[in-house]
Amino acid sequence: FKMKITTDLRKYSAPARGSLAWKNIFKRRTAVERVNAYLKEFFQLNNVRYRTGKRAKIHFDMVTLVYNASKLAADRIDAQFIQQQAA
């Protein structure tokens, strides 16, 4: 997997494709893209209609806060449910 990037930047990436580092980066990237798609689909982030960036930023912050809080609550309920089943 060793190839100089300077030969062709579009063809060869910094962590080589197929390497362990590239797979880890790709996993993180796909997780972020899944969350972005979820927020656009269910929280209407693709329909933000504010003229100023401030209000759009506040809208985005509120949506991410609600999303993170709901995921945290769901994870805690799930962990509690698994703990009850184990007992």
C-alpha cells in the first residue's frame, strides 16, 4: 500500500485505501454522514429558511442538542432494559 501521493493526488490518498487507518477513517465518515442524513430527513435541516447565519446556526444547534439528548435517553433506556433482562 505504499505509494507516493505526489504521483497522482486524485488516485492515491494519504492513508492508503484498504489500509487499517483508511478503514477507521471511513467508518467515522460514514457514521457522520448517516447522522447528517437522519437530521436532514427527520429534523428538516434541509429546509432551514433563515436569512441570517446566526439564526440558522441556532436552529442547527438546537436540532443537534435534541438529537443528542434523544440518543442518550434511548441508549440509557436500552442499557437499563438489558440489565433487567440479565437479572
